[in-house]
Amino acid sequence: MKVIDHINNSKKTLFSFELLPPLKGHNISGIYRTIDPLLTFNPSFINITYHQQEVVYKKHKSGLLEKRTVRKRPGTVAISAAIKYKYPSVDVVPHLICGGFSKEDTEYALIDFHFLGINNILALRGDPPKGMRVFAPEKEGHPYATGLVEQIVAMNKGKYIDEEMENTTPTDFCVGVAGYPEKHIESPNITSEMKFLKQKIDAGAEYIITQMFFDNENYFTFVKNCREAGITVPIIPGLKPITTLHDINILPQVFNIDIPEDLVKAIAGCRNNEEAFRVGIEWSIQQSKELIRYGVPVLHYFTIGISENIRQIASAVF
Ligand code: FAD
């Protein structure tokens, strides 16, 4: 089922979560170990992230550096298919990014998803590669997620890159996009943020999943700004529980988000990661309960491969 149908068919807040493919060389069984304890909460869908290749430098004995391109977490397409067929009651939402993809590569990826019977995509631009400040699209690739949404919507109408192709089969993807309650790091201001978010929706995206946030007021303000900008689609809050003492310093750097002072104080009072893990669960439970009262369509958790905290949160709120 499509994400938008899950939302439209439900009167209560749904549960979903995001998984990362395993690091190259590791087994898919880790993915199943994350999913299995969460099945009891009836997840409507599971998102699988996409990781573009990175440039790494290998130092040789001679001291010379060799430049290599590696994909540390490959397998998004295969993992999506494996989950779809192992857990028939759950839908999968693979992420598809612009980075590293020409429009033709994108078309082939979409054909694979279509043939696999997967009809949900979260369409993203991707971040600039590590060590670079500016995102550079692939030659013949999309510079922004809007272009990717447009390409998927065109395929839903049977339009492929080669416009001379006749009698093509239309695909049937439901497309979601990302939103940033605390503003995307590259956006000069909220007005610009809303303008380009609306472009993605006008291009055909049917819902938004937000970046993580730790203060629900940021989500409420974001929804208000979206509605004022004419964005009417469902806005799914993305939540990530704190798991270690260092999260309060690392997450703001990586995701351009603020940690509320009360949470900073609570983590600062922890003696070790185990205590921080418990504080993270409790904070996320309170956030989740308030968001349910507000009437959010889905609570979407970023697992980063850990399910025990999400299991405890889900059992307290669903
Ligand atoms: P866009 O919507 O293209 O926006 C990027 C920036 O460009 C924004 O500042 C926007 O305001 C601006 N902009 C948009 N259009 C224009 C225009 N026409 N002219 C000028 N400026 C414009 N990354 C991954 O690599 N893999 C993943 O699996 C992944 N999953 C994610 C899941 C969620 C829920 C979220 C919130 C993020 C995820 N990301 C992922 C991170 C995401 O790729 C980055 O945040 C990226 O920097 C922006 O992606 P976007 O799709 O929001 O980009």
C-alpha cells in the first residue's frame, strides 16, 4: 500500500521507522534483528536510506595517497525487496537520491523498484560528499529533489527520458520528500525554505517526512509555516532518541538542529552512555505523546540500526 493511503485510511497516529543498510561486508540479518522486535507495534512502513559513494584516501607505505571511491552502505534496492517479501504486512519506502545519479540511472532504479512491486519512494537530493561544502549533481543529474520528484511523476504518466518510446507502462509511485523544522542548512531563510519545499509538493510529492527535532514547538511552527505557504500535504514528524552522551554535540553539527536546554542538562547529568540512552527514551516518549495529542498522521523513528530504544518508546505510546 502507498504511504498516502495508509495515512488516509487511518484515524489514529501510525507507527513507522527508518533503517540504514548494513556497512559493506556485513550481513542482512542485522536488519531483521532490528525489525523483528518492532513488528508487534504494526509498523505501516519501513524506510531504507540510500548512501551515495564517498571519496576516501588510502595511504600507501611509500606515503603516497591513493584516491578511491567507495560505497560504504550499498544494497538499498535489494534490502527493500528482501523486507517486502519477508514481511508482507509492512510496506517499504526506499530512499532515492540525486547525488551520484544521472537521470538515466534514476530511470533504471525506478524501473527496478517498479518491477519489484515497490510503489513508495522518498525523493531526496542527498548531502554534498564528505569534505565538500557544495552539492554537485552528477552530469545529467538533478541538482535538487524537485527534479527527481518531477521525473518520478512523469514516469507515473508513462513518460520516460526517451520521449519517442511508445506504449510505455506507467509506474505508480507515491512520492514523499524531506522537510526541515529548523531549516535546511543551505537555506538562507524560512521564506526560501518554504518556497522550495512547496515546489516539491507542486511537482507531485504527496507527503513530507521531517528531519529530527527535539523540541515539538519547532514542528508545530513548521507545520504552521507550511500551511501558510499553501502546503497542505501530511507532515510526518521524524524522531531520533538520543543514544549516547556525545549525541548532544554531534547531532547539531550533522543535522543543523538545536538540543533544548532541559535535554542538554539531563544528558550532562548522566554518568555513562547507558544512562544517556534511558534519558533519550524518556524524552522521546514525552515528545511522541504530545505529538499524538496534536494529531500527527505518523510517528516516524530514525533507528540508526538500534531497535531496543524504539521498542520501549513504541510500547509506551502505541
Ligand atoms: P532539496 O529539497 O533539493 O533542498 C536542498 C537545498 O536546496 C535546500 O536548502 C533548499 O531550500 C534548496 N533548494 C531547493 N530547490 C532549489 C532551487 N530550485 N534553487 C535554489 N535552491 C533550492 N540523505 C541521503 O543521502 N540519503 C538518505 O537516505 C537520506 N534520507 C533522509 C531522510 C529524511 C527524512 C531527511 C529529512 C533527510 C534525509 N537525507 C538523506 C538528507 C538529505 O539528503 C539532505 O538533507 C540534503 O542536504 C537535502 O535533501 P533534500 O531532498 O531536502 O534537498
